[in-house]
Amino acid sequence: MPLPLVYHDEYSPPLPDGHRFPMEKFRLLRDHLVASGLTVDAELRRPEPCPADILALAHDPAYIERYCSGELSREELRRLGLPWTPALARRTVLAVGGSLLAAELALEHGLACHLAGGTHHAHYDHPSGFCIFNDLAVIARYLLASGRAGRVLIFDCDVHQGDGTARILADTPEAITVSLHCEQNFPARKATSDWDIGLPRGMGDADYLKVVDDALNYLLPLYRPDIVLYDAGVDVHKDDALGYLALTDAGLAARDGAVLRHCLEREIPVVGVIGGGYDPDRAALARRHSILHHSAARLWRELGLG
């Protein structure tokens, strides 16, 4: 069987002209993966919306209701950075459902990737930084509560610290939060992850990859997680508008391959979500995000998964 990939056709609702969040990147990513021959549209797994009771494992039920009904305050919308629309509200709940489906597929097959996800700035009762509901925290709490996993490790390589994830899961010792981020970057006030690895501005491929290898060689044997949630943010790229690190396309491919291989060679299921990426050239951004899926597909074939 092919590598499980999760996507929904409603992932790219329209935003106002000129908005800086690249909402169309999800659709362009799907288009690129199909055009490059990695998949065909009919093979993509379509998720259902995440049920409210599962969202409530990581979020305040009053906040869930307030967002879904379009009743966020002006200040909350400012912190979010996105306008509220019914289409965006539906997309948000679908995307969490997509990450949840990808995690279930990873547990079944060893590896799966989402064409969205990684909304790590969302907090228990408020949005932040383009993030509404925190799919990483929701998945972790769901897998633990359902008995599907006894320990979950979140390996977050987005260039920004996963502050929402760290705060939501601070009282959940079975969910280990690891954030590998540019230290001098958003958010200005950092949370406390289980492992925070702050990197200097301008770090390039070789130094970054050494940090990744050292971290995983230490953390995976230490915790022996039942599943790894990998946030493969591409805002570490040298051309990203919000990043400040200096990885190349080759560096991203080496990183994604290394993270997935570290997990799979230890027989630890891993699910990849795409995380952040901000480039005015949306087609280039979609190709950058696709590096995760191409890296995963190569390992899927090499290791004979499925």
C-alpha cells in the first residue's frame, strides 16, 4: 500500500486579498504531490471534523464553542491574526481531525503524514499566532486517554517555540514536549517545554542537523515513546519570511529523513505534520513543505512499511 497521506479539499478557504497567512499552501501542496507523482488524489485519506469532546481534551469547552460560533473578542482575533468565517471554522476542526487520523494511521502502519497541522501556538482557552486549536496537544491527550499510547513524544522543529503545546501539556508527564526553535523569535515570552533547544539566528544545515541527531539519540532511548508527533515546520528555511535560520532545501530533506529514520529504525511509529512556512512565493513554499512527504515516501519504500 502507498504511504498514508491525509488531506481535505476544504483546507484552503479564502482569506482577504493580501493576507500574510499562506492559506492556499495546503491546496498547492496537494497539487504538487499529485503533479510530482507521489500520490493521486483518490488515495488521499479524507478526515472527519474532530468531535468537540476530543477537542475538549486539550481546550476549554467554552472557548471551543465561542470560536466555532464566531464569538471571539476583537482582542482574541487580533492575537489569532485571522478573520473569522464559517469556512475557516469548519477548516479548523477538519484539520485537527486530519492530524488525529494521521496519528491513527501511523500507529497502524508505522508512518503517516498530514498535509496540514502543527498549530502549536494555540492555548487552552485562546488562539495565538494563526493557531486556533492545538492539534499536537489534542492528539497527545486523545492517544493517552484512549489507551492507544502510554507515552507520546512531540518533536517540534518549527522555527518558533511550541508555547501553546508546552503550556497545555505541562501537567501531562506522559506527553513529552521537545521544541527545537530559533531562540530570538516569536513568541517573545517563551513557555517551558520538557526540552527547549534554543538555536542562534543564522544557524545552517550542518550545525542544525547535529543538534537534531544528538537530541534524538538521547531522547528516544530515554523516553521510549509509543509514538512521535513530528512538526516539520519549514520556516527554518533561509528564504522564509518569519524564520531567521538558514537551512537549505537539502538541509530540510536531511532533517526530515533523519527524524523519521531515528524513529522508524527504533520501531517507533511517527506522524508528520507540516507546521509553519511563510514565503510570498506560494508555489515554492508548497514544494518546500512537500520535502517531508517525499522523504517519508522514500523511507516507506526502503523499509518496506505498510
